[in-house]
Amino acid sequence: MAPRLQLEKAAWRWAETVRPEEVSQEHIETAYRIWLEPCIRGVCRRNCKGNPNCLVGIGEHIWLGEIDENSFHNIDDPNCERRKKNSFVGLTNLGATCYVNTFLQVWFLNLELRQALYLCPSTCSDYMLGDGIQEEKDYEPQTICEHLQYLFALLQNSNRRYIDPSGFVKALGLDTGQQQDAQEFSKLFMSLLEDTLSKQKNPDVRNIVQQQFCGEYAYVTVCNQCGRESKLLSKFYELELNIQGHKQLTDCISEFLKEEKLEGDNRYFCENCQSKQNATRKIRLLSLPCTLNLQLMRFVFDRQTGHKKKLNTYIGFSEILDMEPYVEHKGGSYVYELSAVLIHRGVSAYSGHYIAHVKDPQSGEWYKFNDEDIEKMEGKKLQLGIEEDLEPSKSQTRKPKCGKGTHCSRNAYMLVYRLQTQEKPNTTVQVPAFLQELVDRDNSKFEEWCIEMAEMRKQSVDKGKAKHEEVKELYQRLPAGAVKALCKECVVERCRILRLKNQLNEDYKTVNNLLKAAVKGDGFWVGKSSLRSWRQLALEQLDEQDGDAEQSNGKMNGSTLNKDESKEERKEEEELNFNEDILCPHGELCISENERRLVSKEAWSKLQQYFPKAPEFPSYKECCSQCKILEREGEENEALHKMIANEQKTSLPNLFQDKNRPCLSNWPEDTDVLYIVSQFFVEEWRKFVRKPTRCSPVSSVGNSALLCPHGGLMFTFASMTKEDSKLIALIWPSEWQMIQKLFVVDHVIKITRIEVGDVNPSETQYISEPKLCPECREGLLCQQQRDLREYTQATIYVHKVVDNKKVMKDSAPELNVSSSETEEDKEEAKPDGEKDPDFNQSNGGTKRQKISHQNYIAYQKQVIRRSMRHRKVRGEKALLVSANQTLKELKIQIMHAFSVAPFDQNLSIDGKILSDDCATLGTLGVIPESVILLKADEPIADYAAMDDVMQVCMPEEGFKGTGLLGH
């Protein structure tokens, strides 16, 4: 048995035999042997805070034992960067260039292409000096062929685990941070390479692209009337196969060659008949290349959105493909074997990751090329593995079963087949001498770097070991003498804690059984909440006391409080001690019997062992007299509130029910005067009338909130019919008379209609009392606009569009309640009301002192927040943002809230697409309480099942401006 475990068991046995009140000097010496000697010998598990000689738990486990050398430095082993034996070299991902890396590895393992590129003349001769390479000058390839030569030489003979293709990528002018269409890159680069090599004199070099990748087919059109056959020959470097509605590769090939009928408006003009005739058209394969590239059209164009989408349809393909049934001329050798599978991992056409599974033509073994990492497959078999384990989606289908020699994939976008031959592939592709010198030089630099890193590691380890020995020596010098004079009170307390911890489970069962029995005679009141959690409270208290005997338990009863602990600190504690849940604010027994329970004397005695300082309330204890008085007064107040609410509700029935309310835009005919109060007053009054026992009565109308510091009105007639209508409530004259009787009216605000002229009485004017204050109105509008542009930590809402449905502004107006004002609204919201000739107001002609109206603006902010408060709907989440925050930062917040990557997010607000990641939310028109629509790119199983999203047509740049289009 371990020494520590023996001591613990000894401590338990000793504590069980000695009661706290029976502790003697002999017991104190026993406690020393059990509790303090382990500290000196270093066998206790943590530092004993009551023993100044305990050196355990202060870092000695780090320095006194054996230390791993790797903890002395943060330098990785340089040998981890070294190429493994019989393995391939990886390529660094420069950001989003994984699609380039996959094709480079596929082309590198095409031995014929590699050999031809090595034979291509190079300008490296200008770089040579004498018999070697200039040491002070780095080699810079000048052409695409030279870049490929150098890359292939490094991939073949480099000592590094991976190399950097940045020179090649830079020469093509590719954006390393933007993921491009891999299939388009393959086509463009092959075309560029063919054009570049066409200038070579050596036919083996000049024709290598055609020999390896070029085939020929014919578009054949047959007239149904005369039978005339028309052929149009065309070369191809890959076959583009539609996968929609298919499950097998052979089905895709059959559809590619399927006969098409030309009828109706699509009829064919026959030169023999000299008229448009019905005809049939199909493709005939005339010749096939040595390397057959089959492009699976997973990335298709959606006409509705103007974007590409990925089809995640499972396609089955075999390792052996017989193309003889599909070619026109039979009898040749058309059996192909699978040599590469290019994979796209991800659900979107604009994001994800590209990897390649490629077969080594020399050994026949399969390798997975994933940028810097190269993994060899076991047993010379293709294993697609986790490449098929995408995130689950609604359209996900079960993977079909695959037979021997066949595979199924929903991520493969290109299959490479090699023509089977009886001859073994050329295994002696030699690197030219000038390229080998460049590789040797790079290997020398790598070896120098490895030596330098190893030396730095060695120096760090030597320094760490020296420090280790120094610290060990310091530990040995530290005093660890015996201290046998223990405090008797501490020993007594320790005994009590150990005994209680040992018997806690048994006491818990005992108390539960006592609580089930009926209480006979007198008992004690205990809070129901305390009874539910008393075991956890006791355990936490005992653990805390056991860990630090000098520290108060703070939140638990049962130990003396620290003398320095103030009363204010105790009041700030959020958790209640045991049985304090039935304390009233005056420190007496609460009057609510629903919160407490009567327990027997036996149960209380058990509980008091763990909580000796808990409040004690015998069953005969009276409740708090002050609380009883307050309860009676509260009942009287509730009755009074009910009476007031009933009277006010009866006096103002229409205002309470919001019925038959007047409207400024449709002025009632039976009155020429309407009064105004704040909507805030009406809402607070309705709350009181509905729940008079929970709310206080409203005593004042509070119309001063609608006026500026000068006493002028802050709203124009036009604004009160539009955006400010939510801030005011219109009152009938009869209601106003009742309001004056029931409430204190600080300011009277009314609108009077006046008929102008005798000829045409329809011309009316509306006069407000008090009149509009143009200066303060303009200041309020400026402040509101400034708040919308300069907000911080404001709430906006992001609504995710789901279930293949559009969320349109007309069909879902609740999603646009917080949208920015229209031009018409902005026009009508201008100050002074000069745009409305019927709202005739004068400034009075007297000059007023310019004073601050911040108090009113502060109130306005509160009212605006209430009126613009947005009600969240399903699929919507609230985010805190600032006006100076960029759209990119918002997308990161959305990623954490919805688990949608930034590049899969399509954001819009009020039909406007948010696309500039560097723009701030303020400049994009995102204001507090705005609702942003999120459409996430999702995987789709078939073209017909594509998501119907908002129609946004944004032209794709593709490879525009790169070297791939320069030819």
C-alpha cells in the first residue's frame, strides 16, 4: 500500500476513535505523526497551509524528479522537417493554393511528362559560372517550364519534407488568398503549357501534352430526311461528365455520348436538302489519350443566384475502366487503370480543401497528398477514408455499397486513368545535372539549418539542466525541522471535520428517514431550499475547512468567522448559508409557511452537527412582528390600488382597451381639438390597471418629456403622423377632462384644426400649443442620426434563411421593422415643418438663449429604444456590434453563433448585399435593431434540389488578370 494511502487510513481510524472533546496531549502527538511527518518526508499530495515546514505543492515535483529535455526549449526537432525514406515531398499551402498543389503532384507522378520537361532547354546556363553555380546569387526561373523543372527536381531529390511553390504560383499571378476553380485551373494551365512547349525543337518535348492528354472526338449530325452525315472534329484534354441523376461513372459516360434529337426550333439546316430538317446529333470518340482525365461536373452554375453550387452526389467508379464499348474504332487497346482521384472536401464551391490520392507508377502504391503531409495507404489499395465524412446535411444520402475493385465518392471531382500497357514504366527518370546542382545547393542549406537548430536546442537543454541542478541544491538547503507543538483547538477542529466527512452519507440517509416520519411534539423550522441541498453544503464546507483550517468557510455555517471580515462583505454574498432562506429582512422567522418545513428534534440535532451556527427556530417561535405589520399594510395598499385601478379603468375604458382612438392622418369630423400625452404614460398606466397589486399607481401625465428645455414641442405635425406616432397618444376632449381629474397634468399639449377661407373650406391648418421649437427639433434629429452612425455595443439581429424559402420584405415585414428610413420619410422628417404648409407655426420673433437639451435627448433615446424594440423570431439570434466594426468581424461573430464559416455566408439587409469585408457596419447602413438576412451555402444532392435564394448576380473574376490567360 502507498505511504500516503496508509496515512490517510490511519487518520480515519484515529479520528473515529477520538471525539473532539476528548483530545489530550497524547492525541496531539499522534496528530503530529499523522499530519506533519508526511510533509517533512514529502509524501503528502498538497501543501499543508498550517505547517510552515511543508515543502510539498510549491513546484518541487517539477524540479526534484526527472525532467523531459523538451521542457527546456521551444524549438522543434529539425529532423521532423526531413523527408522520410521512400516517401514523397509535400508542397506548402500558401493560403488557398491547395488546388494548385494537388495538380502539381499528379503531374509530377506522370513520368513521361516529367522526363519531357527535364529535356526542355533552360536559361540556367547563364546562371552557371565555370563548373558550378554562383554561390552569392539565388536561382530564379524565367519561364513556366523552368519553374516546373525546378519544382519537379526538388520533389524528386529534395531532403526536405515539403518545399515552397511560391515562385511557381507568383509566376502565374495567382492570388494565394483566393480559392479558385480547380477544374478551370487544370484546363488553362494545360493550354498554357502546350502553347509554351510548342516552340521547342525536340518533338518529344513539343508534343508531350498531346501525346499524354489529347484525344479526339467528332460531333456527328445526321439528317432524318436524306440521311446525310456531317462531322465536326475536335480535340479534347478531358471529358466533362454530367453527374446529375447518375450513380455510376459508366452511366455518366453513356449520357455524354447519348444521341440528341434536333427538332422544332432547334432543327438542323441540311446542306443537301437546303432546308431545316429534323436530325440527330451525338459525339463519337475517335481516339483516346494515354492519360484520360474525367472531370465530374460537381460545380454547376445556378442561374437564379449567379453562383456555382456543389453537387454532393455519390458516384461509383472502378479501378479498371474498359473504354472499348464507347469508341468508334474497335480492336485497339482501350483498357485503363485508375491512377489518381482528386477530392474536394467541403460543402461550398467557393471554399473547402483539395487533396489528391495518387498511385505511384513505379511501386503501384497509393499515397494521399495533402499539401505538406504525405500519407501512404496500406496494402497498395485506394482508401478514400475521412474524405467522405462531411458535415451532415438535409440532403445527405447513405453511401452505397461498393464491390471489390470499385469505389464510391461524393467529393471526387476528377478521375485520372492511365492506359494499361504490358511494358513496365520507365523507372530511370534522371534529374539533369544543372537541376541536380540546384537541388544539392538547397539540400546543403537545409542541412546547415538543421545543424543550427540542433545546436540551439542543445544550448537550451544544457542551460535547463544547469538550472535544474541549481534548484535541486536550493531545495536541499531549505530547513525542514520538526514542529511538535500543535494547537489543541486546531486538532479538535480537524477531528470534528474528519469524523463528519466519514459519517456524512450515513447521516444523510438517517435525516431522510426522519423527514418521512410525522413530527410528534415540538420540532424546528428548516427552509425547504436548505433541506434540498444540505448534503452538498455540508460537503463543500468540510472540504473547505479541511483544505485551509485558518480560513473561514465564508458561505457555510460551522466555523468562526474571520475577525477582519466586514459586515458589508457578508451582505455582498450571493449564496445563503444553511437555514438562512427562512430569515426575513429583519433577521427573524419569515411569515411565509410555504418556504419552510417542520422537522423533528432528532433530525435537527443531526443537521446542527454540520451547521452549528445556523439560525435556530423552534416550532413555538413566533414570526417576525414587523413583517406582519408590513403584510397588513401591504394588503391594505393592494386593496387601495385595486380600487384606484377599477375607478380609472371605468373612467377611461376606450383608452385602456385602445379602441376608437383618434388619428391625425384621418382627423375625426366631430372635433376640432385633440390632446396629446406621451405613449410611455399610457403604457405605464395600462400596466398598473392590469396588475394593480404589482405596479404602483401613475400619478402624473409627464408631458414635459415631449417638450424641449424652452417649453416648445419637439414634433412636427408630419412626424406625428409618421415616425413619431409611436411616441405619442391622442386623447379625445372628453377623455382629457377625465385625465385632468385623475392625474397631475404638468403641461397641456393640444392640436387645433382651423378652417381657412370661405370659398374652399377643405383647406385647413393645424396649430399646436405649445408651438414647435425648430432649434431643438433640428438638434434632436442630428443627435438621432449621430447615434445611428456612432453606436457601440448595440443589438442587431441575424436571421438565417432556411427550408428553401425566400424571406422577402413584403411577405415578412416583421423582419424589416428596424430598417433605415426611406427617402420619403427622411424628407418629411425635416425640422420646422416647412414641407407641410398646413402646419402653420411661428417662432415668436424673440431670441432665446441656447441651452443644453441633453435631458430631453436622453429621454428620447429611451423612448426610441422602446419603440424600435425588435421581437425575435425563430431562426434569429441577437448580436452586440459597434458602428466602427468591420463586416469581416461581424462574419466571425456570425460564425460562432450559427456555425457557418465566413466564406459560406451570404449577408443582406433590406435587399442590399453586404459584400465588402473591409467596410464598417456604419458605412454599410447597419443601425441598431437592424435585421440581417443570412443565407449559408449548404451541400446539395442534386441540381434540381438547389436552394432557392435571393437573386444576386455577381460576376466572378476567376483567373482574370493571371498568367494563365496571358497566352
